[in-house]
Amino acid sequence: MTSTTVEVVSCDFFMQQPELTPTSVLRDGGRLIWRFVRRHPISFSVAVFGAAIYASAIIVASLVIGWVTDTIVIPVLDEGESYTGLLLPAAVAILGVAVIKAVGIVVRRTSAGYLQLRTRQDIRNDLLDHELSLKMAWFNRQSIGDLLAVADSDVDQGTGVLGPLPYATGVILLLVGSLVMITAIDPWIGLGALLGLIIVIVVDIKGSWVTYRLWEVVQEARSKVSSVAHESFDGALTIKSLGREQYVSDHFRVTSDALRDDLIKVNSTWTSYQTVIRALPQAVSIVLIVVGAVRIDAGLLSPGDLVTVAYLLALLAFPIQLIGFVLWDLAGSQAGWKRIEEVFAADDFVGYGDLYATTSGGAAPVLSEKVDFAYEVGVNVLEDLDLDLDAGVTLAVVGPTASGKSTLTRLLARLWDPDSGGIRVDGRDIREFALSELPREVSYVSQEAFLFDDTVAGNIKLGDEFSSDQVETAARLAGAHKFIEDLPDGYETELGERGTTLSGGQRQRIALARALIRKPRVMILDDATSAVDPSVEAEILRSLKSAALPSTIVVVAYRPASIRLADEVVYVDNRTVVAHGTHEELLRTEPGYARLVQAYEDDARRMEQEAS
Amino acid sequence: MSNEESTGKVIGQALTIAPALREGLKLTLFMAMVGQGVTIVTPIVLQQIIDEDILSPGGIDFGSVLSKAAIAVAALIVGIIVGRAALLRLIRSSSIGLSDMRTKTFNHLLRQSVLHVQAERRGNMVSRVTSDITTLQEFMEWGGVSLVVASSQVFLATAVMFLYQWRLALISLVGVFLYLILMRWFQKILQRNYDSVRVEVGQSLGVLSEAITAIPVVRAYGTEAATQEKVAVALEARFRREFRTNWFGNSLFSSAEIFAGMLTTAIVVAGVVIGVNQGMTAGQLIAFFFLTNLLIEPLQIVVETLEFSQSAASGLRRVLEVLQSPVEIEDPDDPESLRADGLSVRFDRVRFAYPTGPDVLTDVSLEIPVGARVAVVGETGSGKTTFAKLLVRLLDPSDGEIRVGGVDLARIPLAELRSRIAFVPQEGFLFDTTVADNVRYGRPEATDAEIFTAFHELDLGDWLSTLPAGLDTVVGERGGNLSAGERQLVALVRSWIASPDLLVLDEATSAVDPALDVALRHAMERLTEGRTAVTIAHRLATAESADAVFVFDRGRLVESGPHRDLLAAGGIYSDLYADWTTGTKSI
């Protein structure tokens, strides 16, 4: 069973991206790198310069070792000469090269780090800017978890190649330089080294490529494990109360074991190639030592030259392994970048006009004409909806479950735009407002109160200038002042992940205060007090009524007590406004409305009749 | 207790929990050592050929050169085969061991109440079975492998050095030792910087993810510019911290190159000076240049994996913490089965408190006869939900006893308990699959026809027909394609289809509109005839028609009896009821 899962995953994967080949990785990778490097050309150039210093230092180091062999080691140890006067230059040479190498490393790694870190910062800022300008329709199609992953791990992965890139450039310089130098020492050994290195590099690239493809399968399996864990833990209460622990455990085990098998596969492959790649340069060295011995015997080479070649090959062994890694990073960067690019490619922008808000006008009339709306094409949520609301009216929106009430409020606040028809506030189409202007006239409070990782006061002010008196007045009106006072630091209490946890009703009241403090011309409450105890809710609504707010208020409500406080009621059913009038009028004229609102009363009456 | 000791202890515990990790470990390590022999082949063969052939007075004997090369190549091949086999064994055992550990941790967590009691910690718990285990896995596969490879290499290189010339070998060892101390010191200095980088990274990600999550609010309040600014500031602070640490780390580590140069210099000088008197050959000293590199290179790897091993160790600690926390709800050792007929309920002086908190429920005693329909009411925070969770054994009481059907709740086998008692929580959690499959969580063997019937029994046929694909409608992640009220409907059918003898509803229809709520309640009353039903009511209409009402206030059962009696008594219930009637009065 497990192995079938693996195969299915890999099949899917290969079907999705049939075009991926080492050549395409190099070509597209080159383009990606160019895109990054273009923005920070200087840091990239400096990094490559550092890598060149580093490469030269390695070549010179092996020359120094060869020179030490010929001028000190062999004469002194083999021929019995005196070492006086020879040791100081040798020490200076070896240490000097080491210092140069160290400088090269610092220059390379620091500028490469700058390049990579700055690029990440740029992309993250750009991503948020882009997302902020897109329509809610686009967000609705994404999972928030995926978007967060794009901004976090995908950005890291997408720019992963920038770290080792200068080093890789240095390794190429090192390889070319080494071959040139070895050939200069002896053409036959040079030829042997060339052949040997080509074999090593081919095996290396092949190994990285094969492993990379397997690695992507592992990533899929890993995200599967994570999503099973997430869903199971989120639904833990349901799973336990239904006694389905074993079923869920088995499901998780299968997923985890699939990951295990994929991991064994990828790591075994990787290790097999790595073992060969580590041993190959040694084999090349041994062959070249034999060739070298022949050339020394013919008087064409000094023992020191042979030591230089062997030493250089030993120093090359490690960097050569990294060529394969760069291919990995390149392919990985493209995978990460692809997901980033999908976000950048979204062009479902919210259109804005150039109208400025008029905040001083008092309560504003609201008009909706022939509004049609669907979240998904073909499944209309609102149809031909008309609504005409006078300034300063408090309107209750009432309707059965899933009738489109919440959608209506989202359109009024312009979180979404109607597919056809239009909405006007004080005679102006709300699509004509400039960015951030409409919210200065229209405040919207949803059922899910989102609180920021900030203080209570910060959550109410939301970045705008308000005095602490204003904050307190708004909180009082929202029925929140009392419990805020009781928090450890009152209005300065930190909320959010690392702060105090509030109950659902408390969160909703803070969100309500956030709208009230702005004294909007239109205030929209979408079941915004659903988690507040009924008696508290009634109190809030009463105080809102008596506060004489300069607002037209639209409130989605179930509780008759809340509905009774409204001046007018619209009854929404079957995707449109069925009736609009006062509560009493609707009770008389709309049987559906009466049934809904009086459900409990009717029920109580019926039960009494049955009892008697 | 020092950090090193506790790390050792932690590893020991891990080996006990996942025995696959330790299977055949000794043989694996021995094989890895043999396999690593490949790295010392070149220095030895070079020394042999230089000393015995190139520098021999008699000139070069090609037969001897070739046979030495042939032996070396043969050694390489053996090394490749054995070394590969060793690493494959290591990979297998670690993957199997860690997958076992992951599953164990998952199962353990699934049985903890933290998931439904402290919802905000769920994400944290997920990382126990994802990122924490992944860190361990990566450590085993990359860090662990290179650690094994590197230490074998150090061991072998040192051994060869001692064979050649022990005085020089000693100098190398002392040098390497100093180098290691130097690197450890750098590592410690850097650790503080890494910590502050982590804080800055966490902060910037927090700000960024909050901005993305809050986009509807940002749009509703027009705070786009302020949000961008806040994120930009956090990202800039992160860049500065990361760049400074990066620069600092590069400088520290590159200075190690200079140290390596000093060691090579010391070998040259000492080799020449000491070697002359000790009869050291040129080939041996040349081999030392190579061997010194073989010593230093793996140490760099070891030091770089130290950071890795520390995060792996702390991941392991977190996983063990989970595994060592006691299972809260355990299957009984001396089980007692329920009888086949209806279920009564009895609470006897039940108290409940979370380990570090105050009492949530105090001294609750009550009795519910077979087939009774009772309502539980009270304000938010009065302990109603805790009462329900105790009744269905999602929590165990701190004191007192709960009996269902006359049997101590803690002695009923869990599988039996879950099949006889159904609990419908308020949240109505749905899995990302079809409506029908969600209902099947209640009874896996239910057919589509049975599920269809169940919806109709509960008067939900009309609603079902409004769904785009009926029973096959996919509900989306966490049921996101449905409204909160609709999710509750599916959750209700899901519990209903299990046909339980005791049904516990915790505000299970709070998001459903009043007319549908009333219809549902009548359907439930019809269907649960003869079964015991406990309803935690947000709408007191449920209480009016119940056989008995239990009123909770601040963790205590304060009133109980039929609706009329309680109303007449004029206590808390009559206040709540007055609130409710004014609330529902339409005129």
C-alpha cells in the first residue's frame, strides 16, 4: 500500500512538469539568477571577486607545497642538506597564502550574504504590496497557510541559489586554473587530470539530478504529513467524541511511512553517488601518481611538481562535490520561485477611483441597485438586489441560514465588488473612492473578530491618531470598558499570541469599539455580537441607539430583541431582498419573515396548547 | 546537570522510544570506519612511491609502482562498497526509527486534551510531528552521516600519522585540539548572535503573516500604507541583524584558515628539524601535508554540524516532553461493559480543575434517568461545556465519580463508550472531503442511502438539496465552503447516524437560524424518544420542553428541576428566562 502511494505521488509530479531537464534547469536558473543579480550588481561582482581570490589562493597553496617539497623536504630529509635559511621563506609563503585565502572567503561570503539577504527582503516587501492590491476573490481561492509559506519558506528557497552562487563561480575558476597549471607542469598529466575531472563532474551532476527529482517527491510526502497532522489536531475534539482515534492514527501512520520510504530512497541514492564521488578524485590521483612516476623517471618532472598536482587534486575534492549542490540549489530555487511568481502573476487588482472621503457629512444614505453576485461562477449568492437606505437609519438584515446576508454586508463595505449593478454611499459609487478612502466613511465589523498582536488600545486605534479619551468612550459604547479595565495593564495590555487571551465575546466587543471610534458615516455589523451573552448584547445595542451616532447602521441579526431596536428591516431570502419596511409591517405582510422571527414564540405557544 | 549530560540522557531516551535507531549500530559504525579508509589511500600510496621508487637510488621499478597502485585501487573499491553499505544501514535504521517516533508522538498528542482545551497551542503541537522530527531526520541523514564519516576520517588519519612519526603526530593532534577549542569558542560567541537573529526572524515573520492574515481587516479599515510600513520596518531590522551576524561569522570562521596555515607551517618546520634526527623520510613528511588537511577538513564539518546538533537535540527534547506527559484518558485496565438498554447518568460530587488552574466545576452531583431529556443552562464561563466534556469522557474529573448506565465511566472501554455516547460540539468541525464522507466519520459503514435518509429524518432534506452536488459536495478546508450554521447541520447528522443511546449536544445549533433550529429540535425530540439526551442550550426554548433543567453558575450546579418549578422559584434561571423572552419577543 505504501509503495503505491509513492508511485502515485511521483507520477503526478512528473506529469505536472514534463519539461524539467538539467539543461532547462540551467537555462531557467540563469534567467532567475540574472533577475536577482540585476538589482544588486555591485555586491554580486564583489562576491565573485572574493571567490577568484579564494580560487587563486588554493592554486598558489599547492604550488607552495610543491616548492617546499623540492627545496626543503627532499634536499634535507633525502639528501641530508642543511635547512638553515630555508624555513623562514617557507613559513612566510604558507602563512601568506592562508591569509589571502581567508580574505577571499570573508569578501565572498559577506557580499554573497548581502546579496541574498537583500533580495529576500525585497521579495517579501513586494509580495505584501502585491497581495494588498488584489481582490478578495483572489484570496478566497488561496489558503492562508500557502500564502504564508510563500512569504516565508518559498522566499528562502527561491533565493537559495544566491548563497553558493559566487562560490560556484569560484570553483569554476579554480577548476580551469588548476587544469591550466597542471598542463603547464606536464601536458600528459594535464590531459589525465582533465579526463578524470570530467568523469567526476559528470557523475556528480547526474547524481544531484537524480536525487533532486526524488527529493521533490519527499517534499510532497512531507507536506502531506503536515496537512494530515494539522487537520487531525484541529478536528481532535470531533475525532475523539466520535471515537475515531484509531482510524486517524492509521491514516497518519500510512502517511508517515510513505514519507519514510521516500526518504530512504532519496538518501540511499544520494549516499551511493556521494560515496563514489568522494572516492573518484583519489582514483584519479593514484593514476596520475603512476603517470608522474614515469615522467619523473624520464627526467621531465620534479617530485615537487608531482606533489603539487596531488595536493591540488586533494584540495579540489571537496569543492567539486559542491557543483552538484549548486544544481540542487538551482532547481530548488526555481521550484520556490515558481510559487512566488504565481502570486506576482495574479492581476485581479482592486480598481480605485480618485474620490476623497467626506468625513464631515454626518450619516450617509446607502443605495444598492440591481446587484448580482457570485463567489463561484454559476452559483449566484445575490440576484438583482435593490436596497435604498436613508441617512441615519438603523437597518436590521434578517434572513434564514445561508440566504446571502453576510455577502450583502461585504459588498456594502467593498470587500468584494458586485458582478453587476452598483452600490452608492451618499450618491457616490463606492468604486470611485481612492485607495484607503472608503474606509474613512464606512466601517465594517465581521463575526470573526481579528485582533492584532498589539495592545488593546492599539487594536482599537489601528494606526490612526485618537486620544485615550476617545478610545475609552468607544470601548464604553461597545460594552468593553469594564473588562478592559480588569485586564492586567488595562488598555495597554498586550493581546495576541504572546499576550492575554480573550473570550470570543470580548474579542468581538474590541472589534466593535474599533469601528465606533471612527464615527463612520455608515457602520456595518455582520453578526458582530454573536458570541456576546444576550443580556450584554441588548445593553450594547441600547447604548448604541441612545448615543445618537452620526451613522447609518446596517446590522445582521437573529435575535428579535436586536431586530426590534432597528428603525427598518430588510428580509433577505432566496438571494435577494424580499421585503423592506418596519419590523411590524414585515410581521404583518411577510409570512416567511414572521415564521423566522417568531419561531421561538410560536413554538412556545404551541407547546402550551399541547400541554393544556 | 550540565548541558552535555542532559543531551546524552535525551539521546538515550530516544533510543529506548525508537529502538530501530540503535539496531546494529555498532556494526554500522565499524563498517563506516572501514569505508572511510578510502581517504587515506592517496597519502599512503604517494609516500610509498616517493620513498621506495622515485627517491630510491636504484631508480624507478615500474612493476613495484604498478602493484602499489593496484593495491590502492583495490582498497578504494572495497572502501566504496563497505562504506556505502554502512551509510545505507544508518539511513534505514534512522528513517524507520524516526517514523515510528513520529507516529508515536502523533498518537500520544491526539489523546491529549490540550488540542481542544487550548486551541491556540494546536499549531505548536503540529510542529512536534513535523518540523521537530524533520530537524532530527535531517540531522541523522546529513549531520549524522557527516559526523560518522568525519570522525572515522580523523581517527584513521591520526593512526597513520602515529605510524609514520609519533612526535609530529602529537604536534598535529595538539594543533587540532587548539583549533577545536578555538572553533568552539567562536561557536559560542556566534550562538548569542544566532539567537538574536532567530528572534528577529520570528518577529518579522510574525508581522508579515499577521499582515497577510488580516488582509480583510486591512482593507475594511484602509490601513494598507501603515501595514506596509510596519512590515518594511520589521524586515529591515531583520536584514540588519542577519547581515551583521553573517559578516561576524564569516570573519571568525575564515580566521580558522589562518590557523590551518599555521599548523601546516608547524609541520614543515618541525618535520624538517625533528625528522632529520629521527630518520623520517621525505615521503612521510609529504604524506603529513595531506593528512593534516584530512584532519582539519572534517573538524570544520563537525563544528558546522554543532549548531545543527543543538537544534536537533532541542527538537528531540520537545518530542520527548510530549511522549513523557501522561495519557489523560486511558482505556481501563479492568473494563466493565455497559448493558444493552438505555443509559442513565449520575454525577457524584464531581470537581474539575486544570492542573495549574482554579476549579472549573465544584461539587456537582446530579442524576439523569434513562430516556430523560435534560437541558443545561448558564452564562458563558459557567462550566457547562466542561460538564459536557466530563460526561463524554473527554476529560476526567479531578474528584468525584461519574456513572453512566450504572457503570463507572472510567471503566467503560473507550471504543464502547464512543459508540454508545455521542457528543456534538459547538464548532462543527468538518474534514476536507465530501458531506457524505464527513457523516461517515460517525459510522464508517454507512451507505449513501442511509446518510440520505438520516438527513431527511432530521428534516434537513430541503437544505441538502440546496447543495451544488448534494451528498458529494466537497466542504473545503475545515468546511470553509459551508456557512457556520451549515457545518453544524452536517456535524449533527454525523453524530445522529451513529444512533447513540446517550446524546450530548453542546450548543450544537447555535449558528442555525431560529426557524430551522425549532424544526431541528422537534425532529430530534421525535427521534430520541426513549434515549437519554443532554442539551447545553444557548436558546432557552430547549429548556422549556425538557424533562429537567440544570442551571450552572460559576462552576456550581445552582438550580435543578423542571422549567415551571424553576421559573416559580425566581432564581438565576428565572432571570435568564426573562432575558430570553424579552430577547425573543417580536413585538
